[in-house]
Amino acid sequence: MNVVVDTAPAQRREDAGSGAGLRGLLWLTWRQHRWTLVATLVLAGVLAGWMTYLSMELTDLWHQCHETFCPENSPQGRRLGGSEPLSLTLAALERLVQYMPLLVGLFIGVPVLAREHEQRTLLLAWSQDVSPTRWLWTRLGLLGLFVATVTAVVGVVSDHLQRTTALVGPVTLFDYLPFLNTGMLPVAISLAWFAVGVALGGAIRRTLPAVFAVIAGFIGLTYLVQWRYPTLMEPLSAHRPIGGPNLDVLRGNALVVDGGMVDYGIDGPSGAFTASGRELTGVELQRLCQPDNGTGETLACFARNHLEQHLLYQPGSRIPDFHLIVASGYLGLTALALLAVWWIVRRIDLSAG
């Protein structure tokens, strides 16, 4: 007797299971991370709103200063001084945006695998109708999309604030914090530390040690980038008269890599050069032009003697290139971390939880 088996119901159950698995992962991701995601949205909203308000305030100062730099001795310039509330607030917001990727790595990245190990729920999660690989990439995709969206919004507002600040004060967008908080870097760095957090959480399998590892890695890489980024491309050189009309090389958000300082009264090099190209010592410079205690005579003496500074600098036109180089490095780190996560998940022994 021939038996006819209808495979359609089984196929329908498989299709339903596939859809149910995706919906289940979406619900599980929200269930496990909801408070972190909500807190991230609130913090991002506060940051974006605060920076938008300050951008409007700085734009108003720019108009008051006739759409140019605000002189330091003007009321507007004094508001941008180092100890004024506006300046302190801007500095605090810069730091918050800088450390946003670290918070992403700690509170969104690390718990993805570390919490599953600590609660011993991997066996339960992966014994259902979803494979470990699908479980991994679906959750990483959902959380990564959330991180990219939120940090992109904050990054756009931060970019506008930094550019507005550069309009009214002696700030260059090539300085480390403005450079780090503009362009594509907030998104690229946040995705990198999200992936690194997941990888370290999976490798260490404990939340607290993984948190300390992420913090150590973030601090170390941050200082490495700060040290190396000014010379990612060969700097340009320029001669700049001291005490006379300044050249335009330092305008347009340029970054001084070396030079630009004049030292008085020391036996070593002063940083000041004669017209023939000989560098004066600090003692020779003091003997040539006596300090004037702020009367302006010293600068006039520099101009009369045609003294110059030799500078190595990066022009502001290179900022997009530098952004691309640094972002590519962080995205490369993201790819390596995701590859490590995939390898870690494939080697997890479910019998050990």
C-alpha cells in the first residue's frame, strides 16, 4: 500500500517557525535590553537637545560679533573664556560625546554574551528553533542598527555645535576633541566599541571583568589615536613672521603639529629664527628683545628684527581625509571584533552552559 505524505503542513510549520523565531528574537532583545535602550534614548535626546540649544546661542553670539571671531576682551569673547559657564558647558558636552562609545560598549555590548554566560541561559536560547549563528547575527544586527542610528543623530548635532563654536572662538576643528566629535567618527567609534564589548564579554564570560577590559582598551586606544593622528599624513611646513602680519596657514581649522612656541631665557632653542634661518637660543632672544610685561614692545621688536617661526601643520582641508582614515581604522576594528565573536560562539560548549 502506498502512503502519500503531505509535506505542506510541515513546510508551513517551518515557515511559521522561521517568522516566529525572528519575532521571538526581536522580543527577547527588547526584553533583555529595554532599560538600557530606553536610557540610551533619553541620554541621546538630552545631549542632542542641549547641544542644539547651545548651537543657537553661539550663532547669536556670532551675529553679535558681526559674523566673525569674537575678540577676547569683548563681552561675547569673555563668555567663551575658560572659566565661564558657557565654556565649561561646551567642554563637558565635548567629553560626553567623546565617551559615548565607551558607554555603548559597556552597557550595550558587554551584556550580549557575558550576561547569557552568567545566567547560564545559552543552552535554553540555542536549543529552540533558532541556531546559535542566527541568534548571534540577528541580535547584533538589531542592537548595531540601534547604536548606529542613535550615535548618528548625536554625531550630526555635535558636528553642528563644533562648527558653530569654531566660528566665534579661537578653536580649530583639527584639535583632538572637535576632530573626534565631528564627521562620521562618533558612529564608527561607537560601532567599534559595541563590537569589542560583545567580543570581550563572550571571551571573558563575566560582566565585571569584561567591563574593566573595555575601559582599559578604550583609554589605551584613545591615547594612541590622539598621539598618532596628527601625523597620519605628512605635515606641511611654513614660515610665519613673529609680531607682524600672520600668514593664513593657521586659519581654516589648521592643526599645528610642531613649532609655534617661543621660549625665553633658556639655553636651548627658543623656536625663533632669524631671516637667514638661524634659530636663536632663549638667552639670545631675551637679549635681543627684552620682555615688556604686556605692553606690546616685544612683538614690535620681533617684527623689527624680522624674526620667524617654523611650523609643521596640517591644513583644515585635510580634515575629511583624516576622518576617513581614522574611521576606516575603527571599522576595521569592528570587523575583527565581529569575526572574534563569531569564532567564540562557534566554540562555545553548550553542555557547560
